[in-house]
Amino acid sequence: MGEWLVDADVLARSRFVLSPLIETVATLRMLTAHPGPRGGHPAPPEAVRARLLADPFVRAWAAAGIGVHWTPDFLSRPPRHDSPTFAGELARVRATPAPEARTDLATACGGRLPRALDVPDPAGRAADLLDRVWQDVVRPDWPRRSRMLEADVIGRVHRLSRHGWAAAVAGLGPRTRWLGNGRFRINGADRPARDLTGADLVFVPVSGPNGWVAWDLPERYAAIYPASGTALAGGGRPAPAAPPPVPDPLRGCLPGRRGAATPGTAPRDVVAPSTDTRSAGGNPPGEARHRTPQPDPRRPERHPLARLLGTNRATLLALLDPPKSTSQLAALTGLGLGSVGGHLKVLLDAALVTRRRAGALVLYHRTPLADALLGAQGTPRTADG
């Protein structure tokens, strides 16, 4: 399914949707394929993996590489609603007839279903597995994850409004692009183009490193993409490329803040302060106390804009290209909504930002004065794709 043919009506109905179930499937893919941190998330407690892998069904699942080479169709069907619930989506998985689930699993396993997966109710067992991952890993973290995914969606919708679909789908994957004339290359698979006339098309961001495609044939399709915008894999095949580094709008002059990224890269670097990604005690025991501390040229007070505005306000100002909402800024920086609102009020009073309504959203824009200030300090403006 390398190319999709979409007409104006399909595009008019297309939308971005967050799916708790598909996020859980992406997390399961990472848990069973990669035990360490992936996609900007810390590794789950080892006890979680141990409990999962104690089940022979899960061990066989991991050994078969399900989700690594192919994701079974019944696990991640396109959401039917714009605000799906995990319970509602899981019920659809559980209701899959056993023969259909076996066929999907066998396809994901390369054509032959391992004995440990050939159970009387494979869809029910898979649903139980997803429920455990949801309860133990995703649900406690869902408020943060959903904010990050929403930040990606808001950025893409803004690109769509300014530059059209070619910009909105840019960065969904290394081989994903709008070709024009109703042709949308969804991945690198060498297969006949599929006509989506009359179908619904949704785009679903996930926080894992890879994406895939899903469908309820013939009327509903989903492009599931990593919100870091790095690798939409053909037919569930993960791309090997590592995520590119996220540009720092203040050239790394503001350490200790949560990573700032342009829309489409939000979930990769907004998880924790930069110190969280390093192992504790980077120096051998006793070495640090014998070393004379050196000044850090990246300290905020050494950056004129940070000294003038304060670290958080300088960061928010640098992130406002393209314009963003309060919620999006909170997701990108890790600051609370109240804190972001307070800083934006100061920037508004200083005539450095303006705000305009875009549908249900209020977006904050930099003023020419702010652009001049950033340019005078040698701060690169972030790209809008």
C-alpha cells in the first residue's frame, strides 16, 4: 500500500485523531521489541516487563516480532469517533472473531501462527494484553502523552491552514509526501495504488519511534505516524533511521528546561529536563570533587535575551514560530498552564506577542518587535516546515 489516491471529498473529511488504544499498541510494540527507553519515554519499571513476559502468550508474541514487521489489523483499526475511549476501542478488539484474529496474527508472524499464540480466543488474549499495558504503563502517563500528541496535531493543523496538505503531512515519515493531483505516498511499499474515493481518512499520532497504516476495508483508513515525524513504516515495517536532533530555538543557551521543538517533533524531547536523559553520577566516584568547576557557557544568564526576559519567557517567545496555543506551549515546555498564561500576559503587555482566535483555539503570535529582538540576539527563528 505505497500510494493512496484521495479526492477533494476525502481530504475535506480527513482529520487528526488521538487514540488511546493505538497509543497502547505503539507502547506494546516498544515493550516487546525494545526493553530500553524509546520514543522519548523512559523505560518502564522492570517489574512491568517481568509481569508481561511471565505469560507464555506474551513471550511468544515478543519472539514472533508482532508489531515490529507487521501489526495485526484487528489490533489498531482506525478510530470511529473523534474522541475515542480506550474501553470502547478495546471492546472492538475483543469482539474480533477468532478466525479473523488468527489470520491477522499469522500474517504478522510471517504466515505461520506459533503454537503458543494459537489459543481458542486470540482476540480476547490480545485485548487482555493491551489492557495490562494500558493500566500499567499508558494510563498513568496519558494526560502528559495526550498533551504532547495534541501539540503535534495543533502544529500540523496550523500548517494545513497556512500551506495546505503538502505541508501538513510533511514529516510523517521518510517516504511520506503529497505528490499532487490527488496522489499521497504513504510509505515506500511497491504495491498498486489504492483508491480511497468515498472512504474516511484519519491521521493518528503516537509517541513511539515508528508508524504504520491501518484500515477497516473498504471505508476507513488511518495513517499512524510518530509524532516526532521520523518514520512512517510501510505496512508496519519500521524504518531504521534514528530520529534527527531537534533544533534548539535558543541554541542550547537555556539548559535545564524541557526540550523545545517545532510542531511535529513535540513528543520526542518534551518528556523531561535534559538531565533526565543522562545517567546519574556521570563522573567516576571521587573525580568531581578534585576538579575545578568550569563556567558553563550555556548558562541562561550568559544569553542576553534570557537575561532580559527571563529563561521561561525567552523560551516561549522563541517557540512562537509558528503561532501556538497556551496548551501547546505547556506541552512543549513542561510548564503549567497557569505559568504559561502568566508569562504570555507579560509578553502581551510588552507588545512582544499578540493573540488571535483560530476557530476554537486562541493562538499567540510574535510581533515584529519580538522578531527584531530575536534577530538582534542572533537567535534563529524556527522553521514552519
